[in-house]
Amino acid sequence: MSRLTQQSGGDNRYILVAKLDNARNLHSILKAVHFKELSKRFEVAKEITNNLIDYKLFYHGQSATCFVSSNGLKFTVEDAKCVQANAFVQSGIFQEYTFKEESATFRISLNVLLECLNIFGSSKDTATFTALKMCYAGYGYPLILMLEEGGVLTDCSIQTQEPDETLDFDFSSAEVLNKIIMKSECLKEAFNELDMTSEVLQILMSPDNPYLRLSTFGHAGSTHSDFPKESDMVESFECQQTQTNRYKISLLKPSTKALQLSSKISIRMDNRGFLSLQYMIINEDGQVCFVEYLVCT
């Protein structure tokens, strides 16, 4: 355990203090809901004093709304008012998690947050970890990230803003007609075979054969991938009626980041045809996190 995640001096002024021995665990889950890359590097004012690097960040880029509770953090990202991605980071993921209020909400640049979490770069050495201490003092205050790797300390202060009102997809489990839980492995292969020149992905879910079918309609014609409910890859199959809906591939493409990281996926459709994709992601420490994408037709 690093000395950064052990120290607690001055923490009383914060309503949130979260400590993590491996910052990659948080970086990976947030990367899964990152729609847009930076078009340019953000500007940095850097001052180095006694191995402490102080970064002041000025580029905001794509934003996320962070909901804080005693149960953990939820980061929500939206695009075109048609898709919403939620990354759930449970309090148990952290080595220490302290939150003194009932709830807190703020908006933050997801681009900058990811850059800070990866400030030391992506090390291929699995024995080398970046320790993280994250602090927040409440409304109007910045999110403070303190990171340590190899004895070098980095202090990042990221401006927070008034949160935007997030979309309410009103996706209720009670209104779900069809639900399939399957291993992500086979779906990864299917997505690689689909014709991405198609503008839409058609999803058919049915209590009868072919059960689950993914179809695209591109320049080379139509392609289909079928998944029988008896497959070893399908863990649960609950379908009340046949549904066939089309979704823009441009809206679904960002979810492939979560798919590549996940071990299982839950595919659900409600009575309006709204689509929920829930991904179970196991981090480097064997802990479970969840990412959800909600997409309208």
C-alpha cells in the first residue's frame, strides 16, 4: 500500500475522500463511457517542487455528471439526447471511502479527469501501480486528485461546475419484456463480423427461434448473427414476446469500449423498444463494476 493512500492529514475539510491503490481501476471504468476523444491537448501550467508536480488544467472537453452517495460514485455521460451511459463505481472498489453528506452532484470534464488518472502514462508493468487519493469539499469546490507512482507525487485540481439535468429514460425493470444475459466473448466476435457500413443495427429478441438475432444492412448486403438460447454462452433467457427494433450504429459504437472490457452483458428491451445494455466488468483486483448504456430507437 502506498503512503499516499495511508495518509489522512487534513481530510476533515472534505466531504468526500476516496483512496485507491490502483488508479487504473477507475480509469478503465470511466474510459468505457468516454464518447469523444480530445481534439487537442489541454493546456497545462506545471510547477515542479521537491518531486511534487502541480497541474492546473484549462481544457474541459466532454463532460460527465458525477453523483456521489455513501454507496459510491455514478458518472453519467449523454450524447444527442438519444443515448446515456452510466458508470457505477461502488464504494467497495476503494481501499477507503468516506462521504459525509447524503448526496452530492457536480459536472466535470471527463477528458481532463481521464488525462489526470493517466498522468504517469500506461505502464505495461503489472507490478507498477499509480495510487490515487480523491477529495471533494462540496459545491463550488474543485475535485482534487493526488497521485503517486515511484515516489513521485502529482496534485491535480479539476474545476467542477453546476450539473446539467440528465435525461430520464424512465427505463423500469417492471416494463422489460425481454432480457438475455450472456457471456461477452461471443458478442465481441459477432460485432467484429457485422457490417459497420450499415446505418442501423437491428436486434430481434423472441421466445422462439432464432431467439436473439443481430442484423446489419450495409453496402455488401445484409448480415445476421444468431444466438440460440441453448448456447453455453447464454446464461439467462427471458422473452415474453417477439420484438424487432432498429438502433443507429453511431449511437451503439461507444458501447463497444465497455463490451471489450466486460465478461458478461445483459441485453434488455422494454415495451417501447428502448434498449438497455448492462456490462459487468472485472477490474485488475478482481472487483466487479458495472456500465450501462441506455439507447432509444
